[in-house]
Amino acid sequence: THDHSDHIDPWAVPRLAAETKGVFVAPRAHRQRMLDLGVPADRLVAINAYETVEVGGLTVEAIPSAHEFLSVTDDGLYPFLGYIIRGHGTSCYHAGDTVWWEGL
């Protein structure tokens, strides 16, 4: 959801990348960070707010999160994301870290 150590964990991410075949979905703003932590490029889906991707039979939609306040880079990248994950007849909203903002 964002590049704080309790979300992009510098200990767990390399282990998960090495010991599983899982696909990682992460903010495009932090793509390089994920690669630097050992996530193979072919197992990394870098997504920005308002984009939707299909991963392993699930649909993942990224929405901005306001980590204290809504933030976007000069390049239009959102460094804090939440995800709506849909599949198998159900859905889940993973907010990351967010406060209420009008776009939720």
C-alpha cells in the first residue's frame, strides 16, 4: 500500500520473493523499491490509483489513500494506495493506512 516498513517490509518482502511464487501488487510510485528488495520484475504488478489489474483470477482496483493527507507526485503517481480486491463472488477493501477523504 505504501513504502513504510510496516507495509513494504524490508525483511519480509525479500523472503516472500525468494521462497514463494507469489505475485506482488504495489504502488507504481514504489516499483523500484520492490525491485531493489528482490521482487522479480515478472512477478511485480506496479499499479497507480484508478487502475485495475487481473492477478491470479482476482481483480485488483487501486484507489488513493490519504495517509494523513492525499498525496500525488509531480509525475501523477500516488504513493499511498488502498485496494479493492474482487473474486470468487466476494470483495474486500484493504485501505492501507488512510484517513477519511471525500473520494472514499
